[in-house]
Amino acid sequence: MSKILIRGAKVLGGEPQDVLIDGETIAAVGTGLDAQGAEVVEAAGRVLLPGLVDLHTHLREPGREDSETVLTGTRAAASGGYTTVFAMANTFPVADTAGVVEQVWRLGKESGYCDVRPIGAVTVGLEGVKLAELGAMHDSAAEVTVFSDDGKCVHDAVIMRRALEYVKAFDGVVAQHAQEPRLTEGAQMNEGVVSAELGLGGWPAVAEESIIARDVLLAEHVGSRVHICHLSTAGSVEIVRWAKSRGIQVTAEVTPHHLLLTDELVRSYDPVYKVNPPLRTERDVRALREALADGTIDIVATDHAPHPHEDKDCEWAAAAMGMVGLETALSVVQATMVDTGLLDWAGVADRMSVQPARIGRAAGQGRPVSAGEPANLTLVDTEYRGPVDPAGFASRSRNTPYEGRELPGRVTHTWLRGKATLVDGKLT
């Protein structure tokens, strides 16, 4: 592989430096580096970050290739600056056996646009009744470390306890979709003033908070790791903050859309805003931003949930829940966290690369931008401003809530172990 010299990049938003890539590795970082024999990328003050890591992606393959495939999903990931994604288990068939997770892992190897780490189901068929083959999935070629029934909650406390006990043996983590099912029957949006005015079934904050409270106590009892998927309420923030103060091994994620959008948008009845968990209130959004800034919430995860056009182009009640997010995540984080002064770019690297790699035990990802480290990198034009145009997405689906909205920042280059997957905003 040839040498690449990234000239004048602001590493983690700092002073401009040169970064020399030699093969799969960063060879040197400094000023005035020798470019002889190297392909030169003029960064012109753009921000250089470690390759982003998404702990919560739906790639849909196998079974729902009309929505997304591993190939199209990883192309979308590379377009958004990601070098690793963790693929959720709610496929058809469900990723609850070593065979299925190995299939997803091999498809990721073949795609070449980013590393794909399959997430294994906690229970067989996501049915919440019987533990899936957790040990076999971990021992497989896919080396699964994260397990989740995302899309459904592991609502049975005994099953959740057993899962936490099982994964503790190999330093795994259970990622919980916190939704008490009895409290959300018929729910269509956040329970509050807007749901009452619109006459839509409400989704109360306590349905999320009660599960989180139970699970952090179970994690403390077992001495195991629990991760909270797409945390969305101010009350959930306080529970996680309390749990961390007790030394409980809990981590949590927030999605870009929960950092920016509120339930007021549901007044349009546009199903593009229908998501699980639902968009919450302005008060919740403020609490989530503050918690991400102070580290109570550990990471940003996209919950990239592609759907075919017909599943969203219908009345609200019949529409599928979910939004695509890989190609806009960094822009939303810049708008909500960096441009507001809540995080600097080093903080963004921590929340979107370092910590998700640590939680998922993704070796070689989320590493410092320094000599001797793997060349997993993304270059961002932070001065760019422009409207979101889903027609240009690499994802197979277009269900974005940001169409036409002006967002800052644009990923121009992505490198996976020294190989360019995105150059000047175009996939290689």
C-alpha cells in the first residue's frame, strides 16, 4: 500500500499538523513531514478524528435487503466517517446463533467499507423466553461481545439476570432496549401535552426509566456490564448518573435525533418523525445534551434504522418506527454539541470513537491519532454548511428527518487501516 500524507489537518481540532500513513499504520505526526513518494491530501485546516464507531446500527441483512444490505449500510457508514459498526440482531432470521452472526461478519469482510461487528440476540428469536447461544456466538469467528434484543425489551427480570451472569464470564455486555411493554401498549409518540392534543397513544417516560432502574440494580447485583440503548429522557439521565456514582458498570448512548428533535414535530403527522423511543420534549433534549457533555451518557450511537419508502409513506399509525442516521450523525453532533460549546472535537472523538470502541471491545478502533496506531481516520470539513439531500445517500433507504434542513460539517475522507474508503466526499 502506498504512503499518504495528510497535510495541515487539525488533529482532534488542535493546531494544524501533518499525518503520514504508511500501509495500515500511522507512521508519523508532526509539522513539515517529508512527502516524498506519498500521495498528498491537502487538509487545509480540516479536523482529523479517529474513525468513528457506531455501537447501534441496523444493517437489515439477512432478510430485509429491501431496506438495507451490509454493503449499502457500510457504504453509508464510510460516507459518515465510520470505520466500525455494530450490527443489531433483529434480522430475519434473527442473529441468535453462531451461524447467523458469522454470516453477517463475513458479509462485512466482503464489503470492505468498514469493520462489521455483529451483535448477538439475548434471547431466541427476540422472544424474551429462552437465552440464545451467547457463548457459542462469542466463541464463533465473529467473536461477539455485545448482546441485545433491540427492537424489543428483555422485560423478564430473571432472563435479564441470567444474561448478565452469562456474559460476565467473557467480559461481554448486554445492551438493553429499555421499554416496559405493558406501559407502551398502543403507544404512538411521547406521552405529554402534544400527545394529548393530537389524541395519539402516549409513551410515558417511566416506561424507559423503570427498566433502566431495574437493570442497573441487576448489574450491580451480578457485577456485570449493562449498556442502555438510545436513552431519551431526563429521568433516565438521573438514574444512570446515580448508578455511576455507586460504581455500577453501566454505560449509555444517545442518538443524534434525540439531541436535536422534539415531539413538537409530530404535529405534522409526518411518519418520518416516528421513532422508537419517541422524540421527547425540549427539557429532555437539554438534559441529554448536558449528560453527553459531562460524561453521564458515554457515547453517541446512530440507531440507523432504514425502511423502504412504502413503510414510511403511509398514515402515522401504520408507519414503521425508525430513522436513518449514519450519514448525518457527525453533522448533528457538531450542530448540537460543538457549535453550542458543550463539547470540543476531542470530546466528539471520545464519544463517537474511543468510548464506543471500548464498550464493544473493538480492538484497533478508537485509537489515538499518533505514530504506530492503526490508520483508521476521518477528515471533516467543519466549515461546510448545506441542506441535507437524501437523494445523495449511500444507504438504500431515505427515511431521514433532516431532508432540506441545513446542517454543519461534511466528511470528506475516511481511511480504514490506511485504505481510503471515501475521497473528496465520494466513495472509492
